[in-house]
Amino acid sequence: VPETQPYRTSYHFQPPKNWLNDPNGPMLYKGFYHLFYQYNPNGALFDAGMVWAHSVSHDLINWIHLNHALYPTEPFDIKSCWSGSVTILPGNKPAILYTGINANDTQVQNLAMPKNLSDPLLKEWIKFSQNPVITPPTGVAKDDFRDPTTAWVDAEGKWNVIVGSLINDRGMAILYQSEDFVNWRMYKDPLHSKEKTGMWECPDFFPVSINSTNGVDTSVMNPSVKHVMKASFNSHDYYIIGTYVPGVQKYIPDTDFTSTNTDLRYDYGKFYASKTFFDSIKNRRILWGWVNESDSSEDDVRKGWSGLQSFPRQIWLDRSGSQLVQWPVEEINKLHDKQVSIQNKKLDGGSVLEIPGITASQADAEIVFELPELEEAELLKSTPVDPQQMCTDANASVRGRLGPFGLLALATEDLTEQTAIFFRIFRHENTYIVLMCSDQSRSSIKENVDKTTYGAFVNIDPQNEKISLRSLIDHSIIESFGGEGRTCITSRVYPQLAVHKEAHLYVFNNGTQSITISRLKAWGMSKAQFNYEESCLNNE
Ligand code: DQQ
């Protein structure tokens, strides 16, 4: 990471320059992971003329940037090639369905196929000559119809795909069916919809195993799976878990979206327009999400780029069946450099402990806390409802009893700059409540940066389980996983002083009660390799 670009990351996916947003069509093909993504080849901000940039990897860590897979050329996508997905058709033939912005600014769904299936890199894509294959139905505005999902096969052998939309203040997943992947008919009802949710961008619909962390292929339907419906709206990725009844094309959520802040999210910080795919080699489902900037557009233009992809996360159904769990893919271990460990260390109230000897600007830290004084937790009179507000009202500098305790990341030695990721434990009637916060308020002495505090509850009972925190720290992004991945919070920060060698990492306890670090492991991270296919350089 050059000194002049302190915010570029060392192991998060990003192109060398320009604007990036949604992950598109992730897949595994002939041993290569493919990641396409929304990209503006002309600048650091979002604009017309979006393309599908394309990169491939053997390990989800090191990437080769290829030529753009799709870019505006035809009347049906002349203004932009927007988001979409890949479906692997029988015979191991990948097909892209994507949204084109046509000459008339209408959002239409287009099909593209690889030119040469024997090329594992799938460098060239051919747009179907009779595109578009799907156009907005009556009653749908021309700019509220986009982002087709990976298709699945139903009990009758038909292809099913959903497209995000909005009708009369009701966000929805409109269902289309096809026998040949070319001719699509709209099903009479949307697969799901909900009032007051906004336009459903980048929907995702996939099965998760009830009894296993393994993933399953998108077309799997049997009593051992539940189905997840994800939709992106109001700047967040919300999801519900439920039962898919294929014959009648009904999706019955266990609990529907409520349009309140109790709705489940993949991430309670910055994370949007995400997409999953099934990795058939390692039998897992992997999630990618777009993490946008928190600095100003002027800053983005100055630095020449904007947007990151999250670190890829494995995703599965929690034992409770009531939520999902996410965890960085195991390949991250390849980047682990120098390791520091701490065991059974008491942290008195009001203390700070440095994690020394690793590159704190690019690190992976995992801590398990024990709470010997759990009964001392603060009592809450009523059931708390707004965790983000609780984190905002009491940031890391506000002393509590059990907590705040956690990490101070990208911190200067004098703690002037610091991003605090921490927990507070409360008691309400006979239960304990675990609050997780990511406090960016002191992340930088710079102004004109969005320093909003994020917060969420962690669905664990500290009487039976220790409290764990893992944070992936990478110059200007911190992805935190609380309660072994039950609650995730991603933030973007722009320290001015705590950069490179000036960045430090600490464990802190700002409660009055002592806690114990039962174990801590932290690694400095090596830099991932990002290379070009030679010919790529001629593309821009
Ligand atoms: N981004 C794409 C759209 C999608 C939105 C355009 C979500 O297809 O709805 O870049 O971030």
C-alpha cells in the first residue's frame, strides 16, 4: 500500500482505480472462482455506462483482473449493464442474466453466454441476439425492475428466477418461469412482497441446510433445508428465513419483514447489494457484499477510487434456525503472517492492553471473553428496541459495568484516533442482553467523513456461552463478527495519524467490572496478489 494511498486495502478485493459497487454473478467454474462486479471505467464516482468488470481466482484471496465481461454495446444495454447473476445450466454451461438500461432508460433483463466454454477464465461473453428476454410488466415503472437472481429448477423441471421490483410502495420479487432459459413467462404472483420496504434491489433466494454448516446448490428443495430471501433496500441487506412450497410457488416466511429495526440484516454497518453462490468443491455457500465509502465524493475523486468488496464470507443457518451465521472463508489463513496469542488474562475495569508485534493496519484478531462477574450487569427497566441508538448514546468512552469491552483498532498510541468495536452486557428480568457496537466517532481527526455509530444485539446467552469477537482490519475497512458470526458489523474509517506503522491495536475494558480474555489470537496479514491479464491494459 503506497504511502500516498493510505486507504487502499491489502487483502480486500478492489480494482486498481475507479468506482466499484455490487458483486455480480459470482461462481465457481472449472476450478476458478469468478467475480464480476459493477464498475465505472470512466471515473471514481457512479455514472452512466456501468460495466461488468471481471476477475478470477484460485483461492478467493489472490485475483487476476480480466477484460470487462459486459459493457454497453446494444440498444438493450446501451446506457449501462447493471446487476445480475450467473446460473450454471445443465452440461456445466454458465449463463448470465443481467439488467440492461436500454436507449429509452427502461430496465430490461438480458441473457449472455460464454463464447468459449473450454476457456476456464470465460473471458468473452456473447449477448443473446434476441435480448431483452424480460421487459417490465404492466404496472411496473421502467426504472423499478432489475437485478435477476441465480435461477433454480422447480419440482416440474422449470427454471425460476426472480427480479426485484416495487409496485405501490410494496417491494417485491417478481417470479418468472422458463423451460429453455430464453422464453420467460411471469408467474401470476410475486414469490414474495412486503409493503413499505422500498424497491427490492439485488434480491437473493437460496436454500440453507437445517443441520449443517455446509451449503447446498440453489435448486435443492427437500425437508432438510429452509429458504432465505434477501432484499436490498433502505441502504441495508435484510433477510428472512422460511419455507418454499415449489408446486404453488409460495414462500412462507417464519417471520416476515416488519420494516422496523428488529429486522434481520446480514450486516449492521456498511454492506449492500450482496450476493451468494454455491461452491461445489468445498460444499459451502459464499456471500459477497459491496462496502461503500464513508468519505466525501471529493475525497473519492482525489484518491481516484471508491468502493470495496467485503471479504468473502461462508454463510449458513444458525443452530437456532432463527438467523444466519457468517464467517470469513478459511482461505484467509493463507494470509496469516506473524501471530500473537494471549491466554487467561484478566482485564481490570478501566484498562487497555496493547496487542504488540503485528502489523496493526492489516490484521485479523479473534478474542474470546469470559465474564466472571456476569451478575453485575446493568439492569434495564424495559426491553431495549434500538441497539444502534444505544451505541450512539453511550459510545466507547462512556463507562458501564460489564462493558464497554472489546478492541480499539487503527488506533494511535495516544488513542486520539481509534475505532472501538465492543460489547455491553445488560440484564432485563431473567435474561441477559448482549449489545455489540462499532464506534467510529473517533476514527479520524479528519472532518467530512461519515462517523455514524453502528450497533446490533448478539443473540447469545452469556450464561452458557463465552462472548467472542473477530475483526478483519485492513487500512480503511473493519469487518467485525460477534458471537462467532451471529452479528456482523462492517465500517469504513479514514485515520489520518493511525496509518501504516502508526496504527496500533488494543484490547480495552471500560466497564467498572473486570473481565477475562480467555484467549486471543491476532495475526498480521500479508498482502493479497492482484495481477492483470496482459491484454486487460488495453481495455480502458
Ligand atoms: N446497483 C446496480 C443496480 C442495483 C444497484 C447499478 C444496487 O442494478 O439495483 O449499479 O446497488
